[in-house]
Amino acid sequence: MTNWSSDHGPWGPPGRTPAQATPPVASANWVYDNPNYAQIYPQAPMPTEYAFWGRRVVASLVDSTVALPYLVSYSAMAATIDYGTYNSRTGVLSGGHGPDGTLAILTLILALATFAFGIWNFVFRQGKTGSSIGKSVLGIRVVDEFTGQPIGPGNSFIRQLAHILDALACYIGYLFPLWESKRRTFADMIMKTVVVRDIDNTRPPC
């Protein structure tokens, strides 16, 4: 029988096998400090606190503020459009012109900048650290429900696409965290992710 040697540190005392070892009492963030937890104790519950729905909503609102300049520019551009006059008797449309050229260019630049920010914020930043800017402000992050680790940019991108399902049927998927046991949306269920409280504020650096 293989000894459970002392170099395993907190996993178990010398002379005990992995099956005999008893998991130590875990703090709320213990799993993040011990990445081998899921491999050694695959049946043990992951010590965590799932983020409340309201906290997730506020985090989304914080992330959405970056789109405000684009929305203001778009509204201003749309206001400069003259749709002309349509004569229903003759079927002729007279007058009218397109949007102001300067505002149209500004709106396009802001649209591209907002899109690029979204890719960085939700795909790369959230994929690597678990938190978008909004989630960092609210002290929550997206992690794999089995390992407690960030899911990586690739899976984070797919998760964003999966949010399309959350928007179907009157956005019911976004409301699922109100009653689902792990407070998951449809996208979370598909990607096997959970949104957790970063209780000890020990998030990875950006």
C-alpha cells in the first residue's frame, strides 16, 4: 500500500492513503488556494458561496456603462436624419437626407471601440481571471463548477454566445438564478460554470 507521504502537506498526515485522508476544514476560498482539491477529493463539495442575482445584475450594469458614449452618439446621429415627406396620393417621397457625416463616423468609431472592449472584458479578462470589470467591482467571478478555476478565453467566448439562449422566451434564462440551486443561467448550465462571491477578495491580478 502506498503511503500518503508528508510531502502532500495539508492533504493528509503521513501513513494515510488518499482514501483515508480527511479533507481539512476549508475556508470559503480554500479551493482556489489548492488547485489539486478537485483531483484528490472529487466527491467533496466545493467550498463556495454562489453570487446573488441582484449582484450579478449590478455587475452587468457596470459593464454596460462603457456603451453609453456609443448610445449617445448614435442617438445624436439618428436625430440628424431627415426622412423627407411621403405623398400617399402620388407615392412620391420628396426631400430628406442621411445622417450628419461627422456624427456617422464618430458613431462607427465608438461602435468598434465598444465591441473591442467587450471582447477584451468578457472573453480575455473574464476568461483568465474569472471577472469582468463589473464583476470585479461587485466582488464576484465566473468559475468552473468542478475545479473552481477561471474557464479560459475560449470557453468564456462560447459562454457569451450561450447567453443567446438566456434571452429566448422573454429572457427567462437570465431569471433562472432567482430559484436555481446554484443560481445559474442557461449559459452557466451549458458551460458547467457558476458565479461565486469572491469573499476574501483574493482575485487573480488583471
